[in-house]
Amino acid sequence: MASFNRVILVGNLTRDPELRYIPSGMAVTDVGLAVNDRRKNAQGEWVEETTFVDVTLWGRTAEVASEYLGKGSPLLIEGRLKLDTWEKDGKKNSKLRVVGERMQMLGSKGQGAPGGGPGKGGASRGPRDAAPPAEMEYSAAEAASFDSGAEPPAADLPF
């Protein structure tokens, strides 16, 4: 039986990306994405529903996200679902997340988080203040040019 695992999300970052490097030297960052949905309920009233999704970015994509994005930045992510499972204190846990394989920044210079996101007149954040082109795209294929794949071997996972 065939299978297909593809996710496309558009939303806003819920926090600033925190870049780190695994022992092999590959960059990784986890970001939170708030995705809004607006629909009518049974009574015909519009209802807003927000879904919070954890996204992991690897390689150059992670570095670009850390450099140019901040809380509130609009973003398109394309990737795949991955189920993480672990055991803690004898209890089995699991969490569904998205492994981002393609990222596209949305909006233009000056758009982003209200009250001081990148491109705003808030406190200086170093390289994030340098505005990228309105839409900049980095894919896992470009990240692969820095390393052998979009995801490191399981032994190098940072958790």
C-alpha cells in the first residue's frame, strides 16, 4: 500500500528561533508555529481556532531562520510529520512534530511581530535587523550541500 507524508503550513512564529549545533556540526532549531483556522460552527457563527505546531529545521534552513526570523514572523513551512516517542519515569510519551524541509519567509521588510520583531524599530537584535528579500526560500536540498542529509543520524539527536 502506498503512503504519502507531506505537510504545508502557513502561520506565525510563537517564539524566537534558538539555533544550536549537534556534535556532527549540523545546525538545528526548533520553532513553534501558530496556524489559525476560521470556520462557521453549527449556529452559523464564525469561530477562530489556533493550532500550535512544533517544527524542526536543519542545516542552512535552521541558520537562516535563526538569523532573519523572530517571534510573530509570518512563515510557510513544507515538510513531513514525525512521531517522537520516549519513556520517562516508566511512562511512555509521544509527540507529533513537523520536520521542515522547505521554508519560505512571507511578508516584507517591516512586517513581523507587533512591538519589535525583525525590521521594526525595537531593540537591536544584530543580524536579524538586516532585512532579507521579501520572500527568501531555502530548502533541505540546499542544506544537504552542507551535510549529507536533512536529518542527522539518530545517534546525533540533541535530546
